[in-house]
Amino acid sequence: MSKRNLLVVPECEQMLESYREEIAMEFGVHRSVQEMDAVSRSMTRKVLDKTEETNSMEDCE
């Protein structure tokens, strides 16, 4: 479990979130939730396919 710094003023969370989004957009790494979900599903599918391929190759030996 990662340790996370706690905010001294919890009400600042929304301001910090918008600041993070602004920085991410400037660096071109901001993605919508739908885009992130699609990327995650795609990566998961690739890992599962590779695992199945490796397992099927081992079964043939």
C-alpha cells in the first residue's frame, strides 16, 4: 500500500485535481475516463492473450 500525503486543508482537493488536469493537458497526457478504460481493457486483453498463448505452447511440449 502506498503512503499518500494528506492535505492540511481538505477543501483544497478540487483545486489540486484541476491543477493536475491542467498540467496533464499541457504535457499531452490527459485522457478522458472512457479513453483510459479502453486502454486498460486493451492492455489487459493483450496480457491475457499472451498468457494463453504461452500456456498453450507449454502444453504442446
